[in-house]
Amino acid sequence: MVTCFLKGYNKKNYSELSGNNSNQVLVSKISSSYTINRLRLLVYIVHSINVNPAGGAPKHPVKMAVIGKNNVLGDKQNDLEYHGGPTRAVSLFSLERILALQKEGHPINPGSTGENITIKGLNWDLMKVGVRFRIGEAEIELTGPAPPCKTISKSFEKGSFARISEKKYPGWSRWYASVSKEGIITVNDIVSRI
């Protein structure tokens, strides 16, 4: 058991969830989920941070990065018409979606489709424009699905990169986000919805 403080819960709404008037909670860790009294709290984790100083995909893992207003520092975008800038500063993808695609036979890995942050544990079906997250010191807001292109075709069996097209396969796309607060993120940071 470890002691954990739940950010974002005030005493009133926390006591409604747990029957306790304190913000301090005893938590037991089980993989990437935590049990609080009888309430199960899922924890979303940064599995991988990925950059490519030469630009494009694949992106390569790093232990930490600075999330800036227009991009992840140290990551270059070769085509600024479709990548980077204030509404596409960061690209996100789900570790669980990557693992499912691997089971389908695709040679995909974290970073191989160009995402900057691979997140573990997040229900990808709930992703939508306007959802906000805090990751490490940074805060981001989802701006839309990231359309796939031929530069990531090596991550897919027979080059079928449309397998992560939001139009053809809803819930399977990478997502773009804008940055409302710049900051440092590290592998294993908690990702929290704000």
C-alpha cells in the first residue's frame, strides 16, 4: 500500500466517491489500475515518448521531452502543411491499439506511425475534439484525428496504412492536440483528464 493524493478531487466530491472526508487515500497498485476502497481508478501512463530530429516516421523513443506550443522539441516535421503548428503540436496514440494491430499481423510499434506520445490504459473510444489532458508539466487539448499517409505504410501489412483512418475505422486513429501549457514530460508520467 502507498499513500496517494488525488488531484482534481475536492473534499466534497471525493467524499461522495469514497465516504471519506480526506483527500489522502490508501491505494494498492495492480498493473496500471488502482483500487481505492471499493472504487477502481484507472491510471493512464505515458508508455513511450517518440521523436525524430530528421523528421517524419518512424519516431524513436526518448526518456523525456519538452512539449512546446508548436511541436515536441527535438522532433522535426517535414511537411508543415499537414504536421506541427499550434493545432497539431503533439500526436498521440494508444498502446492497446498498437498491440491489437500487432495481433492482426501489422509490424507496428510505438513511434512507428509518427506519434509523439504512446499512452497506456486510456479508453481510445472516448477520444474526441476538445478533451483536455495533463501529462507531466504539460496540458494539451485534442484537436482532431490524425489522418494516416503513405509515410507510415511500413507499419502495416501490405502497406495498408488506412487501417488507422478515423473515417474507415472509427476509434483507431492517432490524435492531434494543441498545447495550452508547455512543459516537460517523461516516460511513466500519469496522464490525467482535466
